[in-house]
Amino acid sequence: MPTTLERPAAGTTPAAEDALAALDPLFSRIAPALPPVQFTGSTAARYNMGAGQPDPVSLPRDELARIVSDLLHSDEGPTALMYGDAAGFLGLREALAKKLKRGEHLDVSADEILIVNGSNHGLAVVSMAFVNPGDVAIVEAPTFMGGLRPLRQLQARIEMVPLDDQGVRVDALEGQLRALRSAGTPAKLFYTIPNFHNPAGVDLALDRRKRVVELAEEFNFVILEDDAYGELRFTGTAMPSLYSLAPKGRVIRSATLSKILAAGLRIGYVTAPKEVLARLNSLKLDGGASPFTNRVAARWLEASHDRHVRHLIDIYRGKRDALIRGLEQGFAGQEDLKPAWHVPDGGFFLWLKLPPNVDPAKVAMEAGERGVGYVPGTAFFSDGSGSEYVRLAWSMLSEPDLVAAGGLVAEAIKRSLR
Ligand SMILES: Cc1ncc(COP(=O)(O)O)c(C=O)c1O
């Protein structure tokens, strides 16, 4: 597939343009220029509900400053600043194994955990390990663009299976698997986000979790379980992971400290049998996990993780409720224009389905004029459909701002009749 370079930046000299044009045919087939993630408004919008960034106020900066200082002045200081184990600092992997045991009763050892540069990196490495160009990968519709991007980059054939408010529709998944097998193009990988789905906010029901695992056994595909938000549960009871329900090796699980500690540390962790991790590790061509950030995170996990998660749950529950309050107030007396949404039991996102008489492009414009930014639904469907959806992230704004932002979104929608 030919690659297309973006138009050179303004001010690029003719010589530089020639050089760029000469480079164009040299790019590999897996380096297409994919479009960047679309946000409405600007990421500097007054009411930025675009990215799933953690709450900036709750970042444990003082504590991290103390940990960094203690670490650098300790005997471990020099080691922290040298090359280390590519699979990640053993102490971090041990701390994560303990956390998984405490929080999820999951029995994994340190050598069944691989540290990656954020879960995005984990999703990419797993996709690279299983998908050749043209292979079939199944994703949920909608799904997280960070899971879609590596599959697109690898030129997978991406098939979508719809969600409802119980998570992925397993009947549709089974139908799809059968059709693919009959056509001689069986699916190799199924990418799923079972907890507080990004963007849909739904949880995968327990009976469906079990069914997904059964289908993986029957049709022989690998499940890539993405659990970025599972610890942030405000209401309801946690359900077992697909990882814990399946025979060893069937599920590879990717999780992250981005939403719990700090996205800027870029620490994700992939859980799988060590034989699988050895293959994934050989595809991690980033020079290995950072011995420095890994040690910082290990110390923080031991000292503060559980308490901090409880604190975050209170914060994000309040934010979710504030955003919904703002929307409800904004639509009072105008139920006909009110979008449909599922109230998530946790996580960061509210997923609105606009009524058919509302024009999504106008909503984006009206919202932008009011200083509101969000991600339009089309970013979450592999075929670019989904324009009737809007994803709002409540994670970054304060509660008063979320009430105001909910009201402004309602105003934008009400002014966007077709
Ligand atoms: C569902 C999901 N998976 C994975 C990630 C990746 O997070 P990170 O690469 O920061 O670990 C995110 C972040 O937005 C996410 O929402």
C-alpha cells in the first residue's frame, strides 16, 4: 500500500520538499500515515472532555517527589539510572503480582508480567505477535482507538461486533466467528475491554465473559483483554477477568498505571504465561522498560496504591455524577432532544447517542463555540461510522466545571436540529 506523507509544514523549503518526496516510496508497508485521533474543539478547550487523562489535581506529586529523591540518594540510585531488565524491574513486577492477588485474587508470578511503555504499547506488541497483514482481528464496535491503531498499522482485516449495555453481543460474535471460519478466514484475535468500556462505559456481563472464553476455545483465537479502568469501580461488584476465567494462555491481559498513578510515567503491564511473554518481549524494540520509573512505581505501589485508589474512586464518582447532573439539568423539559446514555459503574467516560433529528457536525461546532471539546463517535469505529455518538471524559474537569460543561453540551445539542 503506498504511503502518503502529510503536506509539508508551512515554510518547508523546496529542497526539503524534494527530500520528503524522495523518502515517500521508501516507507515500509506497515508505516502508513494514519490520521491522528480526532478531537472536536481544541485540546486547550476551556471544558476539555477529550482525552482520557487522569485528574490533574489528584496526581500524587509530593509523594512522587519524595520517592524520587529517596531512590536517587539510596544504594539503588545508580542502578535506577542504568540499563535494566528489558522485561521490567523485578521489584515492580513483584509489586504488581501482589496487587493483582490482593485486588483480584489473581495468581500470577512476577515472570508472568511484562512491563511495557503504557498499555498502548502492550496492545501494539500483542497485535504484532499474532497478526500478519490480512489476518482477521475482531474488535468491539465501538472500541478504543489505541487498540485499533496497531491493527490498522499491521494491515489486519478488522471485523466489528456490536455492544449493548451488557458488553459485547456474544450471539453476534459467534455468528461472525462461524461466518469467518466457513469463509476460510478464521479470526486470530479478539480485542475486548470488559470493564468500564472505553468509550461505551459498559461492563461485560459474567455469563458473556464465560461465553467469550468458550468461543475462544471452540474457534481457537487469542483474547486480548484490555483492563485500563477496572480498579476504578464506583458501584456494583467486580467481575472476574477473562484472564481468570480462561485456561492459561488463552487470554493476554494488558493493564496500566496511567489511570491510577500517572499517565506520564508510561507504565503498562501485560499478563500472560512466561512462554508467551518471551515472544512479546522480543518484539519490544524500545530498549527495555525504564529502570528509573519502574523503581519509582514499585515504591509507590507498596506504600500507597490501595489508599490512593480509594481516594480516586471518590473523586471520579463525584465527577461522573456532576457531568450527568449538568446534562439532566440542561435537558429538563426537553426530553425529546436528550441523547441516550448508560450510566457507567466506573471509569472515565460517558457515551452519548444523539437523537436522529440532531446533526452531529453542528453539535461539534456549537460545542466548540462554547469552549467544549470531546471526541466524536467516529474515532471509535474501525469503519468510520458512529457519527451519532459523542464521548465525554469526566476525568479532567472539576465538579463545578462538569456541571457547567454538561449544560453547555445540552445547549449545543438543542441548537443542532437537522
Ligand atoms: C481502554 C484503554 N486501554 C489502554 C489505554 C492506554 O493507556 P496507557 O498507554 O496510558 O497505559 C487507554 C488510555 O486511554 C484506554 O482507555
